[in-house]
Amino acid sequence: GENVEQHPSTLSVQEGDSAVIKCTYSDSASNYFPWYKQELGKGPQLIIDIRSNVGEKKDQRIAVTLNKTAKHFSLHITETQPEDSAVYFCAARGGADGLTFGKGTHLIIQP
Amino acid sequence: ETGVTQTPRHLVMGMTNKKSLKCEQHLGHNAMYWYKQSAKKPLELMFVYSLEERVENNSVPSRFSPECPNSSHLFLHLHTLQPEDSALYLCASSPGRGWNTEAFFGQGTRLTVV
């Protein structure tokens, strides 16, 4: 089955700087890669996703890049703000069913 | 608000108790999922339902019993749980079981087994 690795487990950046979280996957058949943000006491919230027919997607301060050859994808957050502090999860769909998730990255925005 | 509602938000139960978790979605989705979220571990897929039919069961112990009476509701029946079953249980739904359909999560039920 699919296996997703996510790094780093904790990331601390200064407010206003950029943050990058990276994930790799194992199943070359996977073609859907969402990113979720989870705040304390809440369920994961979908923030951006990418499908295998594109290499990059942007939504305001958030962007995701995908390299299918290398089987890795990354989340980029620019001009970070205090409200960006949360746990971020990458995921991949390796079949027609549920998502396989990475272990999560705790993003800390330092004022 | 994602359109996926879970109740209760918190649950404490003894190892001999029987309880049920409820999930409801008003998004018109056809697929629903149960995930388990434990500390220091990735979200683990437990069950998948598509059009009220269970299509995946990831080697989950029989003390967890799902039920999907219709496409808007999903239950997880719990009995004789163990302390290691304490976790956040998340429900999600998606338009279908297709490869690239988005999944939306509820707020979760924080379960503590004592």
C-alpha cells in the first residue's frame, strides 16, 4: 500500500518568513495530494490540493508543488502570520478509497 | 464549518461499556470514512463506506463496529474497548470514492477509555 513520509516534524519560523514542508510517497499510481491544517481541538481542514496533471498550484500565500518523477510534493507558505500556527498534514490517495497521511508538521510562527 | 458534524465531541467510557459515535453530513456526498488519530502517529483509515456499502476495513478489531444506515449518516459502535483505543476519532466524507475527490473532516470525538 501507499506510504507517506513528512518532514520536518516541527518547524519554527519568524513571522513574515516563508515555511516549507515536504512529503514523499511510495505508490507511483497515486494522483491526488491534499494538504490539511489542524488547529487545536478541531478536525483537519483542507487548505489546498494538487492533482498529478499539474506541477504547481497557488492560492494566495499558499502553494503546493509536485514532482511525480521523484514522488515528492511540498507545501509553501509565504509571509507567515500567527494564525498559520497549526499542525499540517500531507496525504496521498493510492487507490479509490481513503487517504494515506503523513505524520504531520507542527508549524510555529514566532512573533 | 465543513458540513460534517460529529457527536459527541468528548466521550469517557469504561472498558465494559457500549457507546456509539455519530457522524452526519449535509453535503450530498456518497462516501464516508472513519479515521483514528493517536498522538505521534499518522491518521489511520479504519472504514470506508460508499453508497451505504462498506468497501474497506483496514484490519480494525471487531470491538469497533461501523454502521451506515443512509448516505448522510455514519455510526461507530464501540464495545469492550481497551485503554489504547483512546484517541480522536474523525469522520470524513467525499463526493465519491474517485481517485481525486476532496475529503472533508468533522471536528472529531475525543474518546478516553478508562
